[in-house]
Amino acid sequence: MIYATAPEVPAQDSQCSAPCLPYFLQIHMEPLPLPSHIHYELLLQLLERQTLFSVNHYSEERRQIDELIMTLRKALSQQKRLEQACDLKGVPVEYRWSLNQPMEMIARVGDREAS
């Protein structure tokens, strides 16, 4: 049988930003990109304030809209639990406003490195 050995891990530094994570994870940790909460809030407000009022109260469409609202609330709640878990483990979270944001950040970093 072949046994893999774990890499040598240096002693834990008291100034480490994430002491509960193994050393090799602390070095390569990138922020976890997550949607900003405002994205959920905007969708919920649109559905609750406008979409609900445009359909009959006892219609199939109303039932589907109600389900959609519940699903969005659950998604926001699940994201908040994920954020709490990341916080406990010292994993940084980065809220994104658009899909283009990572490209903008890369461009800014490239500009700084060029100067």
C-alpha cells in the first residue's frame, strides 16, 4: 500500500488571521464571491409590491409567485448561514454587485503592478 503523508506544517503563528484553518489553506485563501444582499431585496420588493398585485388572489400565478418569494427568502437565509460559517472559519467573503466586477478588479490590480 502507498500512504500519502501530509506536508510539514509550521507552528501556528499567534498573529495568524485564520488560526482555525490549516496552514496551507491560509496561504491560498481567496475571498468567496457572493451576491450582495441587495440583489435578493430588490427581487423580493418587486415581487411583493408589484407582481403580486397584478394577478388574481386565488390564481395559479399567485401561488407560483408566492413560491418564488419563499424560495428567494430561503436563498437569502442560506447565504447568510454560509457567510456565518465562513466568518467562523476565517474565510473572507466578497460581495459582488455584477458579473463584471472581477474583471474590473483584475484591471485595477494590473494597473497598479504596471506603475
